[in-house]
Amino acid sequence: MLALGLPASARPAVAQPARPVIGPDSVVQVAAGTQYRRGWLHQLFWGFHYREEWAIPVEAPVFNLRTAVPGGLVPVKEGGSFQTQNLRLLARDGRQYVLRSVDKDATAALPENLRDGTIGRLMKDQTSVIHPYGAYIVPRLARAAGVYHTNPRLVYVADDPALGGFQKTFRHALYLFEERPEGNLSAEASFGNSSSVVSSRHAFGQLLSSPQYRVDARRYLRSRLFDMWLGDWSRREDQWRWAAFRQPDSSTVYRPIPRDRDHAFFKFDDGVFTRVISFVKTNYQTFTRTIHLHDVEGLNRAARPMDKSLLVYLSEQDFREVADSLRRALPDQVIAEALQVWPRQIYALSGEEFADKLRSRREQLPMVAEEFYRQLARHVEVPGTDRPERFVIEAAGPWKAWVRVYTRETGSRGTLIGERLFDARQTADIRLYGLGGNDEFEVIGRPDRRLRIYLYDGQGQDIIRQTNPGRTGSMRVTLFDSADGNLIQVDKRLVTVEVYQPKANEYDGAGWLLRHRLY
């Protein structure tokens, strides 16, 4: 076994001794980031974080492109986010894999003139808030939870000529080697054996094109509660892939595949300055024993546009059932087994701490789910698609109203897409967006005025009508009319009609993608 020291990238360059020649099937002992080792005073102000875990050497096999999978791998493309370095690899059978750097560098988001200065050095130093081996324990937990997942393996990439033109960039470092969730993965149980795994851009484009495409909302909720359990606050749209499943009625259901667990188990607020910053950047959630209810909003802010769209038809009871099911699926034994995959040096540092935190957070999941539901229920958005739909808003007595959305079909009521009973004690307003297609909005009765209801016609020539308005009571329903040939059949003493110029993100499916940063 070879013991190696990786250069400290945040320090001035110094002459390095010649590296030993490493065999392609060796095992090395190497630290992920000795550059994050700092003195006590620096740590007091800028955080203790996971600096010990970064600095301690661990054992890792040397990655061999020729033998990593049957037939070997060919490097084809460099990629990654603004802080992670990725190398895409292609197998002989057409399947794709990726090497993801354990070390990160968020300074790429800075102007070049700031990257090597004080700001850049401090920003690079804060990589230590991420547990270098956190993503490594997730697969065992996800499998027990019923959440799709990648299967990362810790490897060391040496100075390998087989890397070709990528050799200078990808060498002398620890990486996570995993499948790239895309395409036909029918042989992979961890992706649901789906024959079609697609990007968020593709999936959301389909979801907005026709009601023939839908998301398994309870499965998505399960994944999101799992995120909260791990303290993973960075779940924006690009952090997901979607496993497609064709149904007997020719519709398609998408199930979520969360990926990129860089921000799970975040440890940020353990320094004087970083604690102050955490009060301002409330999405920077530290992984502690307690999921504070007042932190649930910040913990989920990055995924809020997705949550509002994909969970809109789930009831409070759905949230309770999914949370309780997830809690029961994660016994102490599963947590203990997951942590055992860590290198022994890392388990000695973090194992007991993580076991205690995960057990404690697991018991809070039902309470967290209730708060999550409460936040999403306050202001509701119900999007249609670019096909014709029928939106029905029906009074349901004091405080309450039903919202039902159907396909709009000639000669029939259409097929129910989704429905939910809203209560003004939980919901302040409901906004329904027709988007594209010639839609129909129908208001039945007089929904309780404590529920504010807004109708956005979107693209197309729509019908807006009122039926069985009754003789008593008032309501607060507003129609935003884009004046593109709609047929409006309402009592304007009861329904406020406002002519307006629609924004791009409320007009059609392509515009709605702007809300999801998918354009």
C-alpha cells in the first residue's frame, strides 16, 4: 500500500517531490484534502466543520479504466457543476459512468480576479463544510427507504495515460465512481429497472405538454422527506433524474432519482462568522440531531418550485402516511450498516455522531412532514398543460372548496387528472394556470370568500363559466383575462375580471419551465 499526500491547493505552490509510480490495481492511502487543516483560531471564527475528516488519510483502490467494468471505459467528456469536477466515461455496451471529484472548488463562480485572493481562499476553505465521504453512505439508506439512488464507489485516480487528453486535469485525487443515470437502465434495480431515464428538462417538458405524463407524487414526497432527513438542502431541478414507466393506458409515470449528495450532512454554523452567516443564508442548514421546524422553509427553498408543482394534489393525510412509512423503513440496524461502508478511519471520527443524529432525525419525520405540508398549503399553484383541460372549483361548505382538474374532451366530462379539498384555515389562496390549449374554468356555487381564488387563462381561447351561483354569500374569485378571444360567462358582481398582459412563466408550458430554471 502506498501512502500519498495530495498538494494543498489553497496554499502557495511549492516544489513537490517526485511521486511514486502507482500500479493500476494498487491500494493507496491518501487524504481527500489536507489543505483544510487549520489552526484553532481560524477554526473558531470560520468553523471546525469536517476538517479532520478531510485531512486524515484513507485507503482507496486505484481506479483502472481497463478493468472498472467489463470491456473497460473510455473518457469522453469533462463536466460538472460550478464546484465539482466530473469526467464522463463510456462503456463498450453504451452505458455511461462518471467520476465525481471528492474535493470541491466553488471559486469557479467568482470573477477570475477574485479567485486567488482573500475571498477566493475563504470560499475554497469552506469546502470543509461538506463531509468528504457523506455521499458514500447514502445508497444503503436509500435502498431501505425505497428511494432510487446511484451507487458511488470511492477510488483514487492516478496519473493514468489511459485518460488521454483529460490526464492533466484528472489525476492524483480521490473520486466517486458511479453510474450516470441516463438512458436504458433496465438492468439497474436502484433506478427501478427503467428502460428510459431522462433529465429534469426532458421530464418537465413532457409533464407540461400533456396530462398523459405525470409524476408519482407520493414517491417524490418520499424522496423529499429523505432529503430532509439527510439535511440535503440543495435539491434544485438539475439534481434529479427521472425514471419513466409506460402504463397500460399508454400514459407515462415518472419516478424521481435524486443524485449529487454534496450538500447532505452539511456542517456550517460551528464558527463565529459562519454562524452569523447562517442567520442570513437560512438555506445553509447544519446537520444536527434536531430538524427545527422554523428551519424547514430554508431547508427546502432550492426545491420549492418543484414541490409546489409536483405535490399539489397530495393531502395532509398523504404527507402523514408517507412520513410514517419512511420512519418505519429506517431502523437502527439499517443506519448502523450504512455507516460501516466508510473507511475505518472515517468511521472512527464520524460514525457514532452520525448514528445518533440519524436516529434522532428519523423520529422527527412525521412532525417535519406536517410542517412541510403546512408551508406548501398556504399558497397553492395548480398548473395545467399545453393540452385542453377543465378546471372545476366547487364550493364545499364553510371554509372549504374542491379543486378538480380533468382532461377536456368533446362529449364527455373528461378524465380526472387530480383533485384536492382545500381549507381556508390552511390555505390563503389558490392560483390555477390553464397554460396552453383551449381550457375551461368552471366555478360551481360560491366558494368560501376566505379562500382567494385566481384564474389565469394562459394561451388559447378559453371558456370561463359560473354554474349554480346560489342567491346568498360572496366569494373572492379573480379571473386574469389575456383578452385573446376567451368566452366569459360569469356574474361580474361575483367574479372580478382583470384584463392583463400575462408573464412568460404563466402563459404556456415553455414559459412555466422558467419557474424551474429549465430553459
